[in-house]
Amino acid sequence: MARLPIKYFPDPILRAPTNKVSAFNATLHTLLDNMYETMVHADGLGLAAPQVGRSERLAIIDVTIEYMQKPLITSLSGHSAEAHIHEGRLELINPHITSKSQRVASSEEGCLSIPSYRDSIKRHENIAVQAQDRHGREFSLEAVELLSFALQHEIDHLDGVLFVDHLSRLKKVLFKKWCIKNEFGLEP
Ligand code: CO
């Protein structure tokens, strides 16, 4: 495994659309393994492909941390639920949200691509997602609370959306000031 360089705001790759993955081969597995090592080293709980400069529609989430709720997985390909979790990691290839609760909740978020900036945003409390695992096998999952927020955060990345996009207008102004002060630069 190798660590990949993380792309930081305002790198335009973070805004680029991602492409559907169709080859579930060793190249894909290496990318997923390298992303995992990168995420663990950076002390993150999720990482999406654009954050390492890639355009594949995929993201990973660490579901081994104790305060992370476990996903309720339903296999759509005749496997056991556990078969879709790779060594404690939730790997989401071509994920999309299939339903979300009306109810929203606030939580404090951060992002490896905007290090040391944290803010509270609102997200759907519960969601359902459909995705494929590293072998291309379809599954669906239901998630609540922290895992639900993490999934929404990572799937947003795959659509070029960052958590700061969900800030109020006032907080966006404060975020811009923070970027200038911390020498991140601004998006054009
Ligand atoms: Co992020």
C-alpha cells in the first residue's frame, strides 16, 4: 500500500464530476487500499476519490470506530451482509442515495481537504444508499446519525460538493475570511 497526496481546497479537482466505475479489478483494489492507508494516516473517517485527485465515483468510510453506528446492509446480490464490508471498511463504488428522512440534524463536520476547519451543518438524519462493493456486487444500506452524515458528506464529494457549501450565507463569509487568513486561497 502507498499513501496518496491529498488535494486541498480550492483545488478544482474537488469540484470536478466523477465517472461511474465499470472495471472491478486489481487496479481498483489498489486504489481502494491506497485510499484507506491515506485516510488512516491523515486520521480521517472518510475519503472520496476526488480528494486524492481521482475521478472515479467511489468513497470509503471507516466503520470500525466505536462511536460510528453500524450500517444495516442488505445484499442485492445474494451474499451475506458482512461480505460487502472489506476488512472493517465500508467501500462504496458508484453509490447513490435512494431515500432520505425529512428530519434533519446538526453535526460538526470537518474534511481532510480543508484541514483544521470545522463547522456545524444540517443533514438528513437517516438515509438509504445503494452501491457496489470492490467486486462489483450490489448492496443497499441504511444509516443513522454519524454514519448517515458521513455518507452524505462523501457522496457529496462525488458530485463536487463540499461540506462548506451547506453553510449559511453568513458562515460562508466567515469561511472565506478563514481561508484567506490560513493561506488556502479562494475559488475563482
Ligand atoms: Co470531505
